[in-house]
Amino acid sequence: MTLDRRVVVTGIGFLSPVGNTLSELSWAIQNDLSGIRKMPEWGKIQNLRTKVAGICQHVDESKIPRAYRRTMGRVAILAALAAKEAVVDSGLSENDIASSHCGVSFGSTEGSSGAMENFVRQAFGNMSLKGLRSSSYLKFMSHTCAANLAIMLKTRGPLIASCTACVSGSQGIGFGYEAIKQKRADIMIAGGSEEMHFIDAGIFEIMRTTSTKYNDRPEATPRPFDRARDGLVVSEGGACLVLEGYEHARKRNAHIYAEVLGFGNNCDGAHLTHPSEDGLSDVMRNALAEARLNVDDIGHINAHATGTEAGDIAEANAIHAVFGNRTPVSGFKGYLGHTLGACGGIESIITILMLSEQFIGPTKNLDEPDTRCAPINHVLHEARDHHFTIGMNNNFAFGGINTSLIFSLI
């Protein structure tokens, strides 16, 4: 009988609205820092009531050689910068990465919205193909992040593009984990990315799920699980984990941040936009079963926690159905906003960060928990020291898609 391989995290790279390093991210969570800002430029968009978002700062595109950058929109640029940082952090050589043993598993909600807008405006505005660049489609194709990363890094192993809305990043990590576990690769570049464009806010606005009451106080929204919440806030970001087989990492004396113990992935099979408590509770149970763990083994749950009424209530009830009120729960979109395709990656990094530094952060802006949500064990108001060795990160998306990742110190 051939045993599945253990999978570990040996490199981390990301860009987020609250910073681009682990120390900046840790400081933000422990000091109540909001990455949400006013978007006065959205004033020209008629019928768009939300005027706040999360934007990445200090994005140095010049770190990506122009030969690769010419086929990248902002979504792929954020992915590429995160991946370059993660690869450097891992200590892997160029030969290790540019091999048939290394693959890419990376997602985004879609390709570059900005690039698509420019293409469509020119093509349909003029009803002509004149002047359209041959590289335009490569920026907004659905698998632009995964494909551009593979070409830039010269990987020749598996390529997996998870274009599944808000679980794109977590599926990117989960599918990368499975590729190594099942011996289809030794190394996987895994994660997710999202760029800011007003249409992302507009889509949620049409669905009446964006925050609109705090446009003058962006630091006060979103408010996951809070009685006074009024919707989500869209943001951008990029996040990458270098995943590696445990023995492969140990042989080269790599620094290991954490081990991936389990991955749950399912579909509610019920509704495209309304989350199912049963689907959410099942995905957590699936991850626990794969990791061969009990509920009491989990020291913290990183909730998806979008700040929408339907999402918060369903998620709180699902967590309570599996864990009761014993396990501490936090959501981190109050700091970051909803980074959509990147959130599964960034929030997994937050779980690994808290495991490494032995603290848990509070759910920002959660002042009065909504009584319609089940009474889970919220972490409120301030970060606290917390000794734990295993953490869970949950995400869910349109289409009824749910993921649950379990990370452990090693």
C-alpha cells in the first residue's frame, strides 16, 4: 500500500490592503488597522451607491520583467508579485521551480476586468478590430494568473486554474495540496488573486449585498456577524503559498511554516447565491475526516465572514452545528475587505501567521453579534495570546461552492 505524502508550506508571498509583509499583516490585526478607503473616483458611476474598497499599496510592477508583464493585467501582476516573493522565501532554486516536478495551482474570479473593459470598449465602441493588441485576450482569459505564472517561472508540472469566485484562492491551495499528496508533483505554486475594478462592486451592488451606510467611515465596514452590518466591501490582493512534499522540504533543510492536514471541497447543490448551512457544515466535517481530527483538535476557525446577512447567518449556524461554542472564531474581512479570488489565500496566510505567532485576532467591527446568528465563540475587540497547534480556514462562493483548509504547526 502506497501512503499519501505529507504536504507543507515553505514559502509565503502576498499583497493586501493592509500591507505586503507578515509583520505588517500581524501589526494590522493586532492594532485594529483598516485597509478600507474612500473611492471618490466611483462618484462618476451612476447608481453605484457603495463608495469604499480595499486597494493594495506599493505595487511595483517593474519587479516583473516586461517580457512577461506584457500579457498580464493587474490581477496577474498581483499574482506574479506574490508568487515571486513566495518562491524567494522558500529558498528553492530556479532549477527546482523550472522543472516537471513543480506545478502551478492558482485562481482568480476572472481575468483582468480592466483589460476586458478596454478591449470591449474599443471593439464594440468602434465596431472594429483595428488597433486591438494581440496580447489583450491573454490578460483577461479566465486562467490568466495560472498560465502567466507558469510561463514566468518556467514550471513544467501540473497546471490547475481555479476560476471559482471567492474560493478560487482556497481551491488553488487545496488542489495544489492534492497534487503533491497524490505524487503528481513535488512542489506547487498555489494561491489566488483579484484586481480592483468598479464592476466587481457593481455586481454585488445589483444583488443588494454591498455596504453603503459607512461611505463616510470606511474603517467601520464591513462588519461581519454584527447586528449593524450592511454588506460586504470589495477589495483586491494576491496571495501565494509554496507547497512542498514534507520529505522534499526536509532534505533541503527548508523552513517549514505549517503542514496542510486536510482539504474539504463540496457544493451545496441547492442555490447559486444563497449559502446552505448543511453544505457549509459538511465541508468542515469533510476536512476534519481527511485530516483524521476531532472538533476539539481545532484551536481556531478563520471564518469566511463576508458581512452579508445571508452569509453570516448560514455560516454561524454551520459552525455551531459542527463545533458548538467551544472553538474561537474570527473573520478578517473587517481589516481587508473581501478580496474575492485572493481571500482564500490571504486568509490561509493569516491562519498560518497566527499559528506561528501564537495569537488570534478579533473580528474587526464586531461590536454586537447578531442574535439571528448561532452563538459561536467570537473573538471580540482585541487580539489575544492563544496556544494552539491546528487552525481551520473556511471560504465559500457563488455556485454553492465551499472549502475548508486545515493547517498545523510541525
